[in-house]
Amino acid sequence: MFSDAEDLQDAFAQGRPADVRAGRTLLGPHRDDLFGVFSAKGVPAKDSSTGEQKALLISLILANGRALRNLTGAPPLVLLDEVAAHLDANRRAALYDEICALGVQAWMTGTGPELFAELGARARSFEVVESQSGSELIETTA
């Protein structure tokens, strides 16, 4: 679609007024579909289970984190919202082991502490609670 970075930059500049009107960016990599294959089963990602799809996506995020660490020499900050949803205990344990091995600072959210049991003492855990003065962050024990 674009022959080089300059063409893409020009397209972004020309599309800015339409982006403002739409309240979102109308051009960019987020507009493309990613095709992947779950190589262990030889199945397209779109035909894999929800848990397998999530594991594939997380592997891309962690690979990007690894590349950033190698490029900059510093591990990135990783924000993972509902990262444990749809992952079985073995995949959660593997995910947490990889996050710890990468040495990244990871902020993960989830609907319950049981989803992070495999982390054990390797992580600090917090809960957001409502109080009379508003929301409060309370550190919980593992």
C-alpha cells in the first residue's frame, strides 16, 4: 500500500483532519488483520481456541518486550489487562515464568487473586476497594 516510510507519513498527515472528525485514527497498522498459525497444531490462529489465541497474542507481546530489552538494554514496563483470562493453569504458570525471566516490570489486572496463584511470592498484589473517601489501593498478601 505504501512504498516507503515517507509515503506513510504523508498519508498520516493528509488523514489527520478526518481522524479528528472521526475521533480516532482511520489509517495505520491497527487497521490490518494479522494472520498467524499455531505451529504446535498447524492450525490458523483464527481457528484455535480462545485460550490458544490469547497465548499466541501474549507471545507476540513478550517477543516485542524481549526485542525492546535487547535494543535498549532496559526491560520495558508491560501492562497486561485481564491477561490470565482464558488461560489454563499451565499457560498462566508459563506466562508468569516468562515475565519474571524477562525482568520486566509488569502490571497485570484480573478478576480474582486465584488467577495469579502461580506467581506466589514473585509478585506484589493489590486490590482496589471503594471507601467513603473514594477508591483506595490496598496491598494484599499472597
